[in-house]
Amino acid sequence: MSPGPSDAQGRQGLVRGWAAGLLRWISLRLRLVIVFALVALVSAVSVAGIAYWLNRDSVLTRTQDASLKDFRESLQDESGELDLRAGCTDLAKAARRLSSTTQNFDVILISAGGGSGGEPGCVERSDPSFTLHDVPKTLKTAVDQRRDDGKWPYHLYWQRVTMDGTPYLVGGARVIGTDWTGYMFKSLDSERRDLNSLAWSLGIATGLSLIGSALLAQGAASTVLRPVQRLGEAARRLGEGKLDTRLRVTGTDELADLSRTFNQTAERLQQRVEELSEREKSSRRFVADMSHELRTPLTAMTAVSEVLEEEQENLDPMIAPAVQLVVQETRRLNDLVENLMEVTRFDAGTARLVLDEVDVADQVTACIDARAWLDAVELDADRGIVARLDPRRLDVILANLVGNALKHGGSPVRVSVRTTADAPTAGDLLIEVRDNGPGIPAEVLPHVFDRFYKADTARPRSDGSGLGLSIAVESARIHGGTITAANDPAGGAVFTLRLPRDSSAAAEALEQEDE
């Protein structure tokens, strides 16, 4: 069964995927070197091959023409001096004379027979190492064949053969007007050695050109990649927040254009970030100033609302609900202002820790008792777990987590305190707040710690500020801890507070940032 088009496409996809994966592991510098080397190798091999074949053809043709010309002229001379019916002895002498020319070839002369002494046909050789059997049959056939298409009935033919590993030029011709035929054997071993030497020279030249191209590619790669490396380093510094990073621009090539584009982009980015920073600072100043300005009238309003609350029983029943509403909204407004001021401290980086040694179980109990939640909260905490942290901020964290659980999850809320045993956080403080509600919807879970995020479809609408959980997260962060939210498979939401037993290192880091 032959593979179909889908199989071929699948193999091509595999090859392309393999090639793409290989390129991902090869650096750009190595790619440039490989490309340069391949181009140089192909060029050098092509040039060397062409040069070799041209020289080979020239050397062999020159040797061949000279030998065949000498052989033809020698045969003509001998045919003029020898008797047309020369015997074998005279033929042997002629063979030796023919082989003594400057071309240094060996000769076989063949007589058809009928010499002056009535001798039969004979074969005379100038060198006994060559016999008539060494002459190719195709050459014999061509030499003996009579031609009627020209001035001469017989022609000189030649052929290159290899005998015992040595190349030879074999030529043959029948002497017109006689009964004898001559064959020559010209060794091409010296030409082969010359051509082998030429091949070695061309191979060495190819290797040197390959090495030179690799060095040139390395230099070119360094020249090309150095600006790219500087651009990469500048991009990393820019990503680290060093917005004043710029590149030195030299030249007018594409890399210089890229550097100029980077500088322009960095400058615009710096301007944009500075504008946003100024706006953010203005917003923070506005929130801080507004919070401070609101505290004075809020203090007066709080005092008045407390007096009204104390005198609520003596007020007209018609206005008592209004008084109660004023008291509640005043407290909410006061909490909102305090939360805004706290958020402003976190944003400005001025929030600090006031550390103290506290018994965590006592701290959790005091937080629940102060807010009258003892009946709605189950506490699972062993006494004796002591931690060095900021008691006020721990109280804020617990109040927000437990209050959120009571509002949205329903009682009873279970608070458990223990220390972690898993590495590398062994010994850390772990506080879990688990409610008895339906859990947090999946689309809400990623946003539960966002500021002012308080509306959802699964829970009743909150009447808080939407800042409580975000303040709790920031308070845990400056302690060096974290807060996570999840749903318990058995039902209900679980908020997990993880804090180090000793937050001294976090406090020192905050002080160093302030300096």
C-alpha cells in the first residue's frame, strides 16, 4: 500500500518541526558561522572541482596529443626505411627504435607474415611486459577496420585504460601500404601523480578557505551581533525599570535605525511613565488630603452621632429611625476614611510595622471578642504559639477575614491556628478562616482581593467599602506573608493567612526602603 498525500504532508510537517526545533537550540552567532562556512565550502568545492577537471583535461590532452603525434610520425619514418616485406628481426629493431623517442612509450609491431625469408607473421615488442592481449578489443577492431569515407583507408585510434592500477594511453594504427600494424603504450602515471598533487593542493586550499570563512563569519557575526546584544541588554534594563536607558547610535545602516527607534520608544515610554506617575501621585495626594480634611468634620459628626445615640430613647419615635441611620452612616464614613488613609500609606510605601511578641490565640480571641463575634465564631487555637508581629495589623487582617466570612458565608465561622510543617516554610504561622456558605464563584475568585470589588451574583450585596480584603493582603505582605482564597470541596470558602513567626526581617526591609 503506497503512502497517500496526507502521509507525505505529515512527514514534511515532522521535518519542518524538527528543523524549527533545532534552530531554536542554535544561537544566531552559530547560525551565521554555519551559513558562511556552507557558502564558502560550496564555492571552494565548486571552484576546486572546475579547476581540477580543466587541468586534468588539459594535462591529459597535451600528453595524449604529443604521444600520438610522435607515434604517427615515427611510424611514417619507419615505414619509409623498412622493406615492405621486412622480417621479424627487422620489425623487432623497428619497435625498439620507435620506443626510444622523447615520449618514452612502448611499442608492439605486428606483421601479417611473408617476410624476405618466407617467415610467418610475428608480433614484436619493445617491452616484454606488454602483450597483444593488453590491447582492448574495441581498439583492435577500430584499427583493423578499413574506412572508405576519406583519403586514407586506415586511421590512428587511441583509448585510455588502466592495467594493474596504472593508467595508460593505448594508441594503434595500421601502416598504409604495408602488412604490419603498430600499437603504443604510454604510461600516464606521472600525469596521475601530478593530478593527485593538484587535487591535494586544491583540497588544502578548500580547507584553508573554509577556516578563513569561519573566522570571517565569526568576525562578521561579532560585528552584527554586538549591536543586537547591546539592544538586548538595554531592553532588559528598560524592563527592570531603568527608563533612562539609551543606546549610542553610530552609522546609517539598519542596526543604527533600530537603535534610534529603540531610543525614541524608550523616551516616549519614559515620558508616559512620568506622566502616569505624576497623575498617580496627584491621586494619592488628593486621597490623602481628602481623608485628612474629612477627619475634622467626621470627628464632630461622630461626637454628635454618639450623643444622639445615647439620647435615642428620649427622642420622638418619628425621628428615631433617622437618627439611627445617621449614626450608622457616620460610622461607615469614618471606616471608609480610615481605610482610604491606610491604602494611601501602602501606595506611598510609608506603612510600617510596630512589632511585639504576642500569643496568637489570645490575639485572635481579643479580635473576636471586641467585635462581639464569640457566638458566631468557633476558635481552634492552642495557646503558646508566640509570634513577633504587628498586633494592630494582625487585628485588622483577622477582622476583615472573619467579618467577610460572616457577611458572605454565614455562621458558624471556624478559625484555626497552627504552624506549618512543610518545607521550606516549616514553622510559619498558618491561620485559616472557613465559613459555612456556598463558596466563592469561579469568576469572582480571582478578584476577591481587588480594591472596591464587592458585587457578585451569588452573594448578597455588601455594604462595606470594598477595601477590607485588599488592606488585609497588603498588611500580610509587609509582614512577609500571604493570603490565599479557595473553596472547600466540602462546602464554604477558606481564606488562609500565612505569616512568618518573626517579621523582624520584613520590618528592617521596610526601614531600608524608607532610607
